[in-house]
Amino acid sequence: MGSRISLKNHINTVLSHLKREEIEDSYVVTDSHVVENSYLIEDSYAVVKSGNSITPETSVSSSTGMEFVLVLPGEFYMGSPSEEQGRSDSESPAHKVTIKTSFYMGKFQVTQKQWKNIMGNSPSHFRGEALPVEMVSWNDVQEFVEKLNAAENTYKYRLPSEAEWEYASRAGTQTRYSFGDDESKLKEYAWYVKNSGRKTHPIGRKQSNPWGLYDMHGNVWEWVQDNWHENYNDSPSDGKAWEDLDNSLRVSRGGSWYCIAESCRSAGRFGREHDSHFANLGFRLVKEL
């Protein structure tokens, strides 16, 4: 079954870069299989007419120059199976999530220059316009989002939900990382403790994931909208943020320059107080269509 899953992941990657109207004469067959520890995988196969462009559709913020990549709807398994190396119990149970609506995901982590354009200050510990902004709390990010929306007379910018973030990070894969299971390749995609020199680095210097998103592994942790929960029991299956009014903890994803490889996995997650400020903690945004 492994080869079938690999084929499915490859095809899903291609499909996710195609505009809907470009997909013609497609045939899809779905089989369901239960594997060890009840980790359910659906093997999908599609035949797509050749010759289509796989250049992802993008959008640019007029006030900051922030770039966004279109992410199409789809399904994936959020969390990690019990046999995944380096996993945490907070990533259980692995569960099917359906993303029903397309959205634009930030191509890069928000930079210090972009932050300063909107907020007028530079809070980061490591200084540099092309470096990801850090030392910003979840509350600070909410203020940034509010001011960015006001600057462009819109309501479309927001933090991604935790499910949207993992869906975009995986980019059609179900492996430990968006490039596979072999963490020896992580240095090609991420700044983490073994290659970072204990500091942040300019955005986009490593390889992107299959959907054209950079630094989804490492550099800085990224705030998402959700409150922290100790596991995924009773979590939403529609990709929306999971929020509780009586919970002050929020979720960060992706690992950072300070982290070991296991923390940079696609399923890796960490809970923090909403007013936390750290030199390895930043964010990227979603722009709704």
C-alpha cells in the first residue's frame, strides 16, 4: 500500500497547484483501508489531462507586499499515527479533516519590515527587515491583523486555523515532513538547532514545500488561531479554528531555529499563553478569497 499512498500524495500535490477550471477529464477512485493502530488512509487516484500549468495562483497585499499562495479544498489526516518517530500524545487521535473552502496562505512568515509598515515599531530580538518578526504575542498579532484589514479596507486577513496550517504544511503528504520521513534532509528545508547558529534567518532561503510555501518547518514557531487542547478528542473536522472562551492558551506550529528536528514535523504543536513573547515565535497569515 505504501506505493499507492506515495502515488496519491504525488497526484494530490499536482492537483493542488491546478486551478479548478484547468482540471479536465478527471477520474477518481477511492478505497479505504485501515492500517495499524486504526490510522485510516484513503487512497485516491486521479487521471489528469497533461499539459496543464502547475504554477500556483498568488495574491499580494497592497499595503505590505506580503505574498500569498492559493490553497485548494481537500481532505487530510491531522495529527500523527502512534508509530511516528518523535510524536507527542497531543497529536492524537489522528483524524480526518475536510477543508471545504479555498484560501490564500502566506508564502512566507511575516517579516519585520511588513510588521513595521503596519505597526510602526520593530519588537524583534534579532534585527533585519527580511527576518521573520518575533517577540510578538498572540494578542499582538490580533492587533496587527485588525490594522492590516483596516489599511486595505477589508476583512480577509487572519491567522490560519491549526487545521489549515497543518493542511498547508503537509501539502498533500502524510509523512513526518512535507519532503518525507528522513530528517537528514531537514537542513534543506528548515532552519533548526543543527544549522541555525541559534538565530533567525531571512525568509525563503530554504526549499519550499510542494505547494510553494517556505519555512513551514523551522525558523520561527507560528501562532495559529486555536486555543490549546491536550489532544484532538472532539476537535472540529471541518478545518475551522477550535476556540474556547475560558482557555488562555493558544497553539503554535512548525518549530523554530531553537528546536530539534522532531519539533519541526508537520504534526508538531505547542501550547503557550496568549501573551507570550519569545525570540523564536512569529506567524504567517491567511487571506480569505
